Amino acid sequence: MNPTSRDPRVVVEVLSEALPYIQQFSGKTVVVKYGGNAMTEDTLIDSFARNIVLMKEVGINPVVVHGGGPQIGELLKKLNIESRFVNGMRVTDAETMDVVEMVLGGLVNKSIVNLINQSGGKAIGLTGKDGAQIRARQLQVEHQSPEMTAPEIIDIGHVGEVEHISTELIEMLAARDFIPVIAPIGVDEKGRSYNINADLVAGKIAEALGAEKLMLLTNVAGLMNAEGEVLTGLSTAQVDDLIADGTIHGGMLPKIRCALDAVKGGVKSAHIIDGRVAHAVLLEIFTNAGVGTLITDTD
């Protein structure tokens, strides 16, 4: 008889392979940035929620940071509010920021919380404004055309970057067996709200927590070379070289820089994983093969 996925022997083999990873990571913190296909396809949504709950059940402390760009764009369109972008970033005036907060802090955040709770977990939804845990400042965007002698600073409104992360609230929730689910909205010293890139927020939270892992779900198989092969087991020095020689470019560059900064900032490892694969989070943590690119600070 050929073993199948339902064969008890296969189940036992999988559990046996996972055991040393469970032992290694029990009690450790893993920050997961959730977005892309994993957030929009029903089967992937369900598998993600179950993955997060299982991590908590075996003693790992997951912290979820989520995006929501497509959902923001959809509501803006319904409200007849024009979306404009500069260097790939949404220009966010006060009216648009209200929509961002409604979507990220309300609709998307509470949907993820509900999914995790329905899968048997205890999730709590937060934004960076709760407990002032994400202190932000306005992001300065430079633009320079060939005919300009110096770059100009473009005001894109309530788009921010992380100034400081306070971990007290996250740590308190994790210690009481809750799973924090965080929307990437920060606040400055004057109480103004800012929309911040979710990858960046996840990386900075991972650094502040001294996390074991940062996991960034994306819509590609991982970091690939010119031949289309997924690169993994990379050191920070190797990643720096791949940036310098142009192998890492375009849309993947900001995500890789985020992972690179996190590892250089003390996170044990960063993972760029394929969110289009069901149970991608568990496959990356608990199996030998993994489903993406692993970056560490070791040679």
C-alpha cells in the first residue's frame, strides 16, 4: 500500500519531524506579517488561522502584524475617493487616513481576530495607537528627476515610519496566552495617526521583542536568482552582496531590506515565505524543507 496523507504512518512521521523544532522554539516569539494571497483566498485564510493557533498551543508566542492595501483601495473606490501613489506609497490625506483606520483597525483587524478565535485561539486586535505602542513620524519622500539639481521632498500626508516600539502591551497579552493581532497604524507625539508599511512594522516589532523569527508572507516563492531558483540559507553578508550586484531589485528590495534590518537588529532569523502555499507558516517552522528564503546573521 502506498502511504497517503491520511495514512497514520505519514502523520506520525510528520509529528516526529516537527518535534525537535517544537522543542527548540517553545517559549520563543515569532512575528508574522500577514498579507497578500494568504489574506484573500478562503482556503489560505483558514490554514493561516489554524497555523497561528497551533503555534500557540505548542508553546510558541506568535504576534501577527497585518496589511490591507487592497481592502483600503476597494473602500476608497466605493466612497469615490481618488487613490494616488508616489513611489508605490499611497498619498494619505486626512480623509484617506480615516478610511485607512476604519479598514485596518476595524474591518481587517477584527476579521483576523475572529478567524483565529474561531479556530480555537484567543486573539486580541490592536492598532499601534493602543498603549501608544507604535510611535511614528511622518515619512519623508524624496523625488528627483534628471533635470533637477537636488531632490524635492514630497508631502504624502499621513504615511509614517516607525520611531519607537513599546512592547509592554504585547508582552502582557502573550504572557496571558493571548495572540496579539496588530494593525500597522502609528501615532506621533501630537496624537496624529500614520499609516505605516506592514512589513516595516513587523520587522521593528520583531527587533523590539528580540524575536526568534520574523516571517514575511508574500506572493512569490521567495528570493530568486537569475535562473528562477529560490535562494535560502543566506547570511546578511550574502544578502548585502545580492543587493549590490542587482540580483535583489524592484518590489522585492524593500521586503528584503526589512528582513535584513531585523536580523542585523537582533532577530535570530527572517523568512520570506510563499503565502500562496497552504500552511506555509508551519511548513517553514516545523519541517526541514521550508517554503521560502531564510536569512540569518551567521556565515
